[in-house]
Amino acid sequence: MKNINRRTFLQRSILTSAGALLLPDPLLNAMTAGSAAKNKKLVVIQLSGGNDGLNMIVPYADPLYYKARPTLSVLGNDVLKASKYQGFNPVMKDLKDLYDQERLTVINSVGYPNPNRSHFRSMDIWQSASDADQYLNTGWIGRYLSSLPDDQRKPHMAIEVDSNIDLALKGNTITGLSMEHPEKLYDSLRRGLFRPLTRINKGATGNPNLDYIRNIMSETVSSVDYINQKTGNSKISAEAGRGKGRLSSNLGIIAGMIKAGLSTSVYYTTLSGFDTHVNQKPRQTRLLKELSEGVGSFVSELDDGNYTDDVMILIFSEFGRRVSQNASNGTDHGCANNIILIGNGLKKPGFYNDPPDLRDLDKGDVKYQVDFRSVYATILNNHLNSNAGEILGGEFPDLKFV
């Protein structure tokens, strides 16, 4: 044991068997402490695979859209029209309803300089909030956690509802939790060596690696006990949500945790399957319907308890698709894309900016006009009451949508 390095020890330890917890790197640099905004929540929905934003938010008034997609485009008569130029895919009635209620904002042409068309690299860039040529091992939400005061810097302050945890939640001094269901996570930590190890006094093992593990496990167990205490009597259903599919279930679990009164600031979940190179329409149609119904159900559930004033939803994908369809009735990897924000306190509901300019493309792709880190900065500063400049490692314009 004495000859094994900490990274290898972590990889081989029993902690990896939890299937839900990744551990933070050692303390590198303390961030300037911020403060979690009282009761404010951010719910992030990641659309993995590169969602085709042009067929989600359709530029139905642009003839170039139909010229580029003779068989793949959404017909203008079918579009749920929201402005003179753009509208929602016809299966997205729930999101269109939120738009009509002035609770939804679409930001067009969001991306970053020198875009990368690799799924893995572009997702790392979005999750870490890095430059295209910068490689970070922490995520923007994880660094937000690390910036909180000591009494708030707990793993449960950011929860991913999934079997794995993404880079986005990995911080310098602390990492969020990942779970498929609160009860399942609690049960997993009641068994094995987790709790016995946390009772070992600091330094008692004589092994710094094991002491490091013990400290992290102690924080984790404390957070899981807290979640169980808050949710134990609420009977959060693993089948929650009226929409069909995994996303609806995950959002139902998140709604249950919010209604149970957890102090968690950020919730994170994923809808996968958007890599639509072949026969895009049926697959994306199914996924967009699942997205719209899942979010609609989630917002309705929060409305029932008057929780929505404190919650903002961010929906993003790692990149868009090319403007022109390919020979397989699909689309290939693109660049800039639209994102969706949902909340009661949006200062500019509707369309934040102009539609993408299909006359001026970047090698066949939509050019970015808004840096995604400006979206993050606006949320961090104005919704989560944090210092975005320190968390993101630079200053980005405040978009003033909240």
C-alpha cells in the first residue's frame, strides 16, 4: 500500500463500487469564497450527441433552411410559430406553452471561438468552461462548489441524477454527488466499508492516502445522510414525471428533492442520443418530445408547490449540426447552437437575439455569436450570487437575461 500512488489507490479502492461517486483532486488553490443564493436552484439538462438546433428551433421564414434540407426540414405549416422568423418543432408543445407564458428564452448561435467538432472534446469544453485549446480537470459547477464558504461547501450542493458524474461537477476542493435515486444511494452507503472507515480518527491509519479517502468518504456519507433525512418521508418515485422516458423520471426525482427542501444549488441530468447522422427525423422527434414533455411535467410539478420562482433551467448541447443534410437523411457535426433557459424571473423572455444567419456560415456551420461562458457568467453572478470571473477564470459579458 505504501508504494501505490494516490490516483491508483483511488481507482482501485472500494469507493469506485458505489457507481455514483467520483472524488475531487487535492486542494490546489482556494477560490475566493462566495455564498450560495438563498433557495436559488439551477437545473441543467445536457443534450448529449449534438442536438440539431435548427430542427428544434426552426427558422421557418428562411428559404435557405429549406434549400439546405430538402427532405429533412420541418415544414412551415407544422412549426409551432413563436416569432416572424422562428418556431418550435411540432412535438414541443409544452416548451411552446412556456414560451407563450413568457417563462422561456431562446439564445441563438451560442458557441465559442475555434470550435471543436469532436463530441468528447467539445463536451469537455462546455463542461469545464475552457478555451478550445485549454485543458482543465475541473468543471464550472465544481468550481462554483469550491468557491462556497466552508459551511456550504458540501457534496450535496450539486447533484447529478445519473449513474456517473460528469466533469462539470468536479471541483478543486470538492465534487458533487451522482445518484440514480436518493434511496438507492443511501442503501449503497449503508453496506460495505464506507461507514466503518469514516469512523477512523484522522491520521490514525498512518497512511495519508487512506486518511484522504476517509475524509472524502466522511463528507460523502454526511451529505447522503442529509439527503436521506430530507427525502426519507417524501417517497420520491423512480417513475416520477408524467412524460415518458428516462429524462422525465430523472426530472421527477429532481422535483422531489427540491420539494423536500434540500439546500442543493445545482441539479444536473442528461438526455442522450442526439448524434443523428442517419435518419434523423424519427430519432430526434422522439427525443424532442421526451424533452418537452419531461420539462413540462417538471415545471408543472414545481408550480403546484410554488417552487418555480427560485428555479432556472438551462438546456444545452455540446454543438449543433451542419446546416445542410447529408446523403443519409441526417446531419453531421456542426458548431454553434441554440440554448434554452426557463424560469419565472427571466428579464428577456422570447428570443434573446436574431436567428442564425444562414448566408454567413463557418465551413457550412452556424457561426457563434454568443460565447457560452457569458451564459454561465450571467447565471453565476445573477442567479447563484457568485463571482463568475474567478470561477470561469476570466470576465465574460453579462447577458442580463436574469
